[in-house]
Amino acid sequence: MIAWKVAEPHADHLIVVRIGPRLLPEILLAFLRTNEGQHALRAAGSGASALSLRPSDVARLQIPVPPVELQQVLAELIQASELYHRSSIEVAERRRAVAQGAVERVLRRSAAEA
């Protein structure tokens, strides 16, 4: 687990977290996306309909910290996965555009022949 520094909020809805060299940002984000991380955030915050977190709430979160070497391997895996995800979305969008274009051409041709 790691203790971290939380700066005063820059706005009513923004908290700056400085994590230091023992925890990579990709690992922190990955943890916060897990069920355990989401539960920790909900437990730390308050509010019935919208979660509200104070800097002191965030500072009390306990984040598991694997060795830095393992974090680096995991960060590379995360980065590769994100790149693949974005690329897959781009390819799917291009395929959709090609299909839509084909449909539009057929419809225009059919309308002209009618």
C-alpha cells in the first residue's frame, strides 16, 4: 500500500494527486477502474446521487503497489491494449463508413432508376 499526496482542489470538482516514483500512473488508473478501486472510492466519498470526494478522502485510499519492475511490465501491457482498442475502433468505424457508403450508392441508383 502507498500513501500519496493530495493537493488542494483547483476547482470544486478537481483534485490533483501526486503519486511519486513508487507508483506508475497507469497502475493507479488501472486500480481505480477495478471493482475494488471503485468500491474504495465509493466508500471514501459521500453523497447519495453523486459521489463527492474531498482531498482528505482521496488521501486515505489504500492503493496496492506491486514492485516497480512489475508495474512497468503491466504499464506496457496496458498501453498495448489501449492502442489495440483504439485501432480496433478506428477499423470498425471505417468498415461502417464503407458499408454506409455502399448502401447510399445503391439507394441513389435505385431512386434514379425509379
